[in-house]
Amino acid sequence: VDTATVKHVLPGAIWGGSWYWTVTFSPDSRLVAAVTLSPIIRVWEVETGEVIAELNHWGDGLGFGAVRFSPDGNWLAAAGNGIAIWEAQKFTLHRIIRTTNLQEGSFTFSPDSQWLIGSTGNPPDKTLFWNVETGEVDLELPTGIAVTAEFSPDGRWLATGKWCTEEGGYEPAMKFWDV
């Protein structure tokens, strides 16, 4: 950014798409992970541009549209028609959480990295808090279809943006939750 020059051009065209859908940096800025609409996540080392992991989930029936590192840097997770969580030091699979139609913009980690948050987009249209360690749902919020979600830096507030009511009517709204 300082010199406005390209340092690396990283290979694209992961099967399932010709562009990257989402990208995320590790908290220490050493790694970057990206996904197209496919079951493959690629992780690069930023300084060298070298691919250090290719996380392929063809056999799991998963497709991803979002990828995130946890704030503490211990986890990498991807979401779409399910959630996969990897331990971020060796990229070993920690857990697969079966869910459907996860709204990619609502997919995020809590600031303490304890939960993954996401809206399934299916009635009854709730935002769920999955415990990263156990994969269990610890909390459900009646948000409607939350197409975006973000925690405040102190972890006290969660903002969710939705586009329809629980009855299916159109009603854009932001909600702020004291969690």
C-alpha cells in the first residue's frame, strides 16, 4: 500500500469459480486465506506468496462462500452450506458443523474467539452462536435473516442487519444486541 505496487499475483481459478469470493488475513498479517464458491480454501504466506495450505472438502458435500480467521489466530473457519473449522497452525480439521444456507455476511467470530456467529437464512431465521470447541449452539437470537453481523471491539454488542420479517415480508432493519 505504501508504494502502490503489486507484490504478488496469487493464482486464481479454484474449481467452482474464477474469482475469489472472500478473503481474510490472519491477525498477525502473516497469512491470507481465500475462497471461491467451492469446497476449497487456499492459504498463502503474505511475504512470499507461497501456497501453504489447500483445504479441500470435496467428500464432505460442503461449499463455501466465506472464510475467517479467529481474532486470537487459533482458528480458520469457512461457511456456506455448512461450517468447517481448522486449527490455524497446522491447518488440521477441528470440526464440521452441518447447517444450511448460511448467510456469508453474517458469519463472524466473537472477539474472544469462543463462538462462530451466523444466520441460517431458513425459518425461523435466527442468528446462532456455535461454540468453536464443541460445535453446539450456545445461543439463538431471533434476528430474522441477518445478512450482516458484527461485534463491537469490546465484545459487548452485536449489530445485525436483516432484510425481512419472520413472516417473510420485506423490512430492512439494524438491531443492536447486548450479548
